[in-house]
Amino acid sequence: MTDHLYRGRSTRDWQAADAAHFLHPFTDFKALAARGARIVTRGEGIYLWDSEGQRILDAMSGLWCVNVGYGQQPLIDAATRQLQELPFYNSFFQTSTPPAIELAELLAQLAPPQFQHFFFAGSGSESNDTVVRMVRRYWALMGQPQRQVIISRWNGYHGSTMAGASLGGMRGMHEQGGLPIPGIVHIEQPHWWEHGRRLGLSREDFGLQAARWLEDKILEIGAENVAAFIGEPVQGAGGVIVPPDSYWPEIQRICDRYGILLVSDEVICGFGRTGQWFGCERFGTKPDLITFAKGVTSGYVPLGGVMVGQRVAEALIEKGGEFTHGYTYSGHPVACAVGVANLNLIRELKLVERVREETGPYMAELYGQIAEHPLVGEVQTCGLMGALTLVRDKGTNEPFAPELDIAMVCRGHCFGNGLIMRAVGERMIVAPPLVITRAQLDEMAALIRHCLDLTLADAQRNGWL
Ligand code: PXG
């Protein structure tokens, strides 16, 4: 480490203060304190710089959110202007602010046509808490208050609040805090590599099978007790699990058949990630509710929300009376002003079209080449999301022993070589900013190959193969 200074303090100094006072999310505090956090100081386009001056290609868009890349002036200007004019006012007591109205109006243009109403929150987790309240309120208003149960998937991710973590299917999260809360049940995920391959099914047959696990669960609980089904179009935090194309249409058919609300959690898939404005459009569903966050502001400021489809909106508005739910920051004017600037920029730069027609297909091509690497069992991409599965034996697809944590070894090489790629189980995943160019995708693919080569060399040297 050099004695590079940032704001007059050395990296070691920042790390010591970080360890002394800052409790990081999803972190083993003691282990991080021992190793020291990487201090990220600056961003431009698809690149970050740390306090040692190292440049890093951010292939995770911050945390699946910085879709327009770092340093976009229109977003900075929108925030500055709004901070000067009106940094905050609430929307509780028969008041409203222009940015919140404008954002709702713009979303009504961009969202699928059944969505004309929008409820704002501060994050994806809060938005999913709103979904639970709203879904149960809907059924109470429809005279079926016993419809309480929400079905979701194992290995889905819906946030970290009590309701978000309950909807999510991360067992490690349920173990801490007595979760899930009552009335939330899980079915198995549509993960062909994990389940379909073992069942000996083709991808498309497996997609139908996985959707029918929903029908089995509905029949087990009794359709009259089931309120909604929630899922991410592509599971992000679970490892970029792209479902077979047969899956979502069958889920839609089952929800329709039993009158169950369909909720699409688009916190990651929304706003162009899949090559459509929303993942439900890519996979052919017509959800009743959509959860959004992250990409709505490209992460420049926190904002989330729920798109409320006609069926639910009509009940809430016409039969509802007061909906006793909301957050201080519902419709925060600065966040909404940045949201408007961000969505306008995505439109101007034609980023959704670019992902669909150019960069998405090009990344798929590059991943097709990465699939040849001796450590790679399978690759999957959808728009600008990509995953590769590490295997010990490419012939049999036998995995590495779990205790080797091979993906973390690979992640270590990424960290050291200026690439941010996430490790999830045996999968290495990316979701680069939507502004990434073909040349930058080449650079990303070359870094991925280099890190795979270094991981392979470790495996050979240590006798793991
Ligand atoms: N739904 C989905 C689909 C998400 O991906 C949330 C809800 C919750 O959003 P907030 O804003 O409350 O964090 C998310 C968040 C990871 C990772 O490791 C992914 C998320 C958050 C933190 C880590 O991939 N997604």
C-alpha cells in the first residue's frame, strides 16, 4: 500500500475509522475490521477509483443500480436545483410537490398500460413491505379477508426489512430474527442447473414443472386463502437465475385461474436491465403490482415504490377510504426530481433499445466464448445480466468442494485486478451499467477471462482439480 492521501487521510486511517464506527450491511464485522474495507472515492462512467488510486471496472453497477453510469450531469443538476428550491416536503396531509407528480406522470407513460398509479417509498425493501400491506388491504376490501397468504420462492431476494426478508427465500436471513412473518410461504425456484438438470428435464419442460409447483402450493393451502404470488423476473441476488421462457406464462395462467394477484419485483429488472423497460415485458406477464427501486434514480439518491395496477388501484380508490400506510420520504422531492432526470436520460440515450439490440446480444456472444473456459460449466445472460457457473470437471460438471469456496477465490482475483464481479455460491455474476460500450464489454470479458485463468492456476497449484 502506498501513502496515497484522500482528503488528507491515508487509506489506513480511513480503514481504522471505518472499523471503529461503521457497521456495514451483510458483513462479518470482526473479519472486515481485520482486513480493512476498500475505500471507494470516485466514479466516472463505468469506472470507480479507490483511495489508493486504483481504477476498477464496476461490472455490478454499484449494487445493480447505477444504470446510467457515474457522473451524469443531468441528474446532478436536477438534484442541485431541487435542493435549492425545496429540499423536502411531505405528501401526507393533502399536499403534494411538483417532482413527485412529474415522476408519477412519467412512470404512467413508461410502465405497462395497466399501471396508472404509483406509491413511493425509500427503497426496495420498503416497497415490498408496502406490497404486503396493499395486497392484504385489497382482499379485505374485496370481502375476502382470509386471503392472507403470499407465495414466493426459495433463493428469491426481496429486501431486508421484516416483510422483505420474509418474502425473500434466503434461509440464512430467516434464521436471524424469527422469520418469515406469518402468512408467507415459499416454493422452489425455476433454476434449471440446480433442479431441472437433476430431474433430467429440458429447460422448457422444467419451466412448466417449476410453475406447477405454484399450483401445487395453492391447492395445498386452498386458493381461497392465497392473496398473491411474488417473484423477480430474473432472480438477481440469488445468482442471475434466468428462468426458462415457458415459466412466467404458466405462472400467469395459474394466477389467473385462481384469481391470485401477481407481483413482479422489478427492483433489479426494471428500467432497461433486461432489454425491455420492465422484466415482465421480456417474459410475457401482466402483473397486478410492480415493485421498483434502484434503477429508477440510477442509485444517485434513494427511491423506491410500487406500481399499482388497475385492478388493485380501483379497489383502493373506490372502496378504500384511508389506506393507513406511508413513509416520511414517500415522494421525496429531491429523489423524484432525480428520478425524472434519470428516466428522461435513459430515453434520450435510448439505453433500453441499446441493451435489447446491441449490448445485450453482444454480451451474450462474449459469454458464449467465456463458456469454453475449462472452469466454466454453464453461462446465462439476459439483457445486461450475466452469470457463469464454476465447475471442477467440465466433462461431468462436477462442482468444487463447497469448503474451497472457489467463487470467493475468483472474486479475490477480480478485486486485485480492477474488476467488480459478485460471487454467489458457485456462480460469478455481472450487471454492468447500461451505458457500457462494446469496447468496454470487450475489456470486461478480457478481465473475466484473466481472473478465471488465475483461479484455474490456483486450483492446479493447490491440487483442487
Ligand atoms: N427486491 C429485489 C429484487 C432486490 O434485488 C430489494 C428488493 C431490496 O431493495 P433495497 O433497496 O431495500 O436494498 C433488492 C435489493 C446483492 C444485493 O448482493 C442485492 C440487493 C441488495 C443488496 C445486495 O446482490 N437487492
